[in-house]
Amino acid sequence: MTRPGVIPKPSSRTSTEGQGASLALRRIWRAPAVQALLLQCLAFPLTLLIVFLLARSGAVLSYADCALVQGVVACAMTRLRGLAVWWLGIQLVFPLALMGTLKLDIPPPLFLGVFLFLLALYWSTFRTQVPYYPSGKWVWNEVDKLLPKDKPLLVIDIGSGLGGFTMALARRRPESVFVGIELAPLPWLLSFLRARISASRARFVRGDYDNLDLSNYDAVFAYLSPAPMSALWNKASKEMRPGSILLSYEFLITEKTPDIILMPTGRGAPLYGWHF
């Protein structure tokens, strides 16, 4: 067991740097957003052929019509590829939205600044399919009640965002260590600065939770999205040790019936828990 106060280093998942790079590339290619972009590119030659045939038949097409044809072709290819249903709408609208953006004539420096801001905020959402989701005080209170009070704990917040949960629990449980791990650069930086400025005991590291050894932690808290829950369970079931607990806000792990289901009063999402 790792002593509270010591942040374990990420475990090594590969034996060589080459294997690690290969694994990273495979993850990128499997990302639905990358596949959707490739399908848009693959749809372009077919769109040109369709537009050419329509023009030969006497049809008069505007740029908007051509963009719509591109969207329909990409949408059809996305359906054949078997991506999630919401990608159909994205693929259909994307060419029209791109054309509309170009017509706005946004100054390049402003366009670049907005792009860099969104990139820093969402970073690897294209791969992880986990956008920024802030949790609320109800969840913080319930997690605080569930955590054992008879010993110091080491707790990891996966996808810690701006650090609200981690800092709140670190303030309530000074005898324990609360660590937040975040992959996106901007949320990690803001949470790190918040902790430094407020002299919080919370720790924040930037990285991918998949590279952590979950056996080091007494409790794991996650507020992710439906997409990675199966992978999280596979990792947790292999690594988390007896006596630890996995908590997920809002998103259910379908592979295992939760031991804990807490519902807020009124509107809100449930908190699920699994004991090991």
C-alpha cells in the first residue's frame, strides 16, 4: 500500500518506447472523431464525382448544394462504418458549417486564438470522448460520507477538470491525500494554480489515468462519459485492491451491478459505487 502523501508515478504499460508510440497511434486511429474526419476526406472524391454527373445532366449547383452533397455522402459512409448515431448529424452539418465559417471572414489571429483556446480546453476529447463535465456539491457531500473515516486515504479524481471536487474533499479531509489527474492542459493548469494560490492540500497532475496503477488508491472517483466506462471497469477490476471503492457520478458501468446507488433529491444524476 502506498503511504498517503506520496503520489504514485504512472505505471509503465509497455516495455519499450516504440511499443508505447505504437499503442498511442492505435488509440488515435480508433478514436471516433479521427474516423469521422477520415470519412469526410474519403467522401470528397465521391462528392466531386456526383457533382460532376449532376452538372453533366444539366443541374445547377451552388457551393451550398455541393457542401450538402458532401455532408450526405459522409453521413452515409459514417452509417456504414457503424459510428454512434450522433455522428450522422455532425457529418451532415460539418461541410455546411465549415463553409459558413469561411463566409464570416474571421481575422486569422482571432480564429487561431479561439482554436488554441478550445484545443487547450478539450485537448484529447477526440480520443477519450470525455468532454468537460463539472460536478456539484451534492456529489462532494455524498462521496465524503462514503469514504472511511477511520484511516488516512489516498484518493484519485479521474478527469479532475477545474479541481472543485478534489480541493473540496482535501479541505474536508486534511488527514488524507486527494489527487486529481487531468489530460487537457488548460483545466489542469487552472486547477494547479487554484490549489497553489489557495494553499490547498490537493495535488494535481497532468496525464492519462490509463497509465496509473489503481492499486495505489483507496478510492477512485470518476465523472467521465458513457464511452470509457467499460474500459474503466476492465482496468479497475484488474488493479483495484480489496477494500477499495470505485465511484462514478452519473455514468453507469454495465458490466457489474453497482453496490451503491444514491439519487439526489429533486433533479440530478445518480452516484454509483462498487466495492472491491
